[in-house]
Amino acid sequence: MYTEQQLQALRDALANGVRRVRFENREIEYRSIEELKAAIAAAEADVAKASGKPAIRQVRIWTEKGF
């Protein structure tokens, strides 16, 4: 279960291009930026679930005219 502070630490790490994140008394190094982004998505879902808000999902539709 992630907290709001942990989510913010993950976002700060992504914004700075850093793969290593420190939470209270432990440090985690992610193997890639994609793995860090996945952790942010999981943290956002946990925080939304804990606060009672549904997770925001986006659907993008792309069409192109032509045959």
C-alpha cells in the first residue's frame, strides 16, 4: 500500500530522471524508467483506492480515413 508521500517521491524521481527513490528508512532502485512509471501507476491506484476515488482511466481512439 502506497502513501501520498511515497507517490510524490516517485513522481519527483521521474521528473528528475532518477531511478533511485528513498522512502522513510529504505531505498529502492528501479531497473528502468518504464518500471518506475509502472510503480507510479500502481501507487496512484493504491492512493485512489484508499481515498475512495475510482482510478482514472483514459481511452484514446485513433481513426484514419482511407482504405
